[in-house]
Amino acid sequence: MPTCIKIRKKKQQVCIGDLIDRVTLQTRALTAPTGGSAFYTLDFTGTEIWAMIETREGTDLFDGVDEQRLITHNVYVNFDSAITAESWLLMESTERLDILQVVNLDQRSLFMKLVCTDRGVEAHAGSGA
């Protein structure tokens, strides 16, 4: 496994030694209502991974499905095909990051850039109505 990969045309590089932050990669599962309840429950399961967290300055917006969301973090991780925009990241400070976009850096399948927005510390529940 290479220790550093230059990101072409961006004059940046990600090195394996840069991945010093521990985050939890979470997947979410919706559980159907039981016992006459009208509410779905959202359950998270997680795996700890190493990452490099970069906070964003300014007001970059991500427009997905007619919804603009503020980009607050770029998170760099080792490539994992299981990571999608349906995944979440939980930082050690218990902040939850919603992954807006997953970028396979230079299409080499070595490192990924996760474009994220801060969701804060909150409980998520959906209504089955």
C-alpha cells in the first residue's frame, strides 16, 4: 500500500500518516413500526475508521435534489466501496456528519474524499404516516 498519493491538478496529497483522526462510519437502517406505533425508528450501526478531517471555510453550498446544504467538512479516508452518500460519520466529539458526496480521488481506488455537512448531535426518527 502506498504511503502518499498526490492528488493530480490540485497540488495536494494525502498520505497514510495523515489519517490520524478516529471517526465512526455509520450505516442507517429504518425499522418498521411495531405494536400499533405509527413511527419508524432509525438505527445506526458503525465501524471505526481512520480519517483526515479538514474543516471548510466560507459558504460553499451543495445542491442535491433542490436542496442547498452548507459544506462544512472534507474528510479523507482509505478507499472503501461500501462508503456511499447514504452513510454518516460520527466524530469523536459526537458530531454527526452527513456525507453529501463521495469522490474516488483520481479514480485510483486508494483514497476517498467525503464532502460533508455538520448535522450536529441529534436523534433521528421518521414518521410512518
